[in-house]
Amino acid sequence: MQTAARARGYDISDLRARQFVPEDFDRFDLIVAMDDANLRAIEAQRPAGNATPVRLFTDFAPETGADHVPDPYFTRDFDGALALIEIAARGLKASL
């Protein structure tokens, strides 16, 4: 992913993943999941009474017809995943 990102002008070298925690429902106004499995795992941690929306990232890119962001470490299609992420990010920005 580093190479594909760098080729598009993104420096993601300092980014690190972390586990989602229930407190994130209070920390964020919107939570975005990459696929249905992520969405279910996030929803399983929802505190009672919390209404923070959880959406699939591809909801913001309906023109692509994609229903999830494929894991590029599984598919080895880093450029394709990044292209979809860019489209979804533009859609998310437009929705805000």
C-alpha cells in the first residue's frame, strides 16, 4: 500500500492501525467501515442507546457499484483499492 500511496502523492508512512473500541462511538460523529464484516464487528461494540451512524465507505461511492473495499493485502490490488478509497473519500467529503 505504501508504494501505491506514494505513487499518488500520499505519505502514509506514519499511519498505524489500531483496534476499534466502544469509546469510539462517543469520540466520532460518523464511523466508516470497509466491509460488512468490519461493520458487524463495530456494531457488536455499540453501547446501549448510542446513535452514532456506522456506514460502509462504499456508500459514499455508489457510482462504482462496489459494496465493500477489497482488502489489498489479500487481493494484491493496491492501486484498485486506493482508487476506490479516493472515490469514496470524495463522496464522503461532499456529504459533509
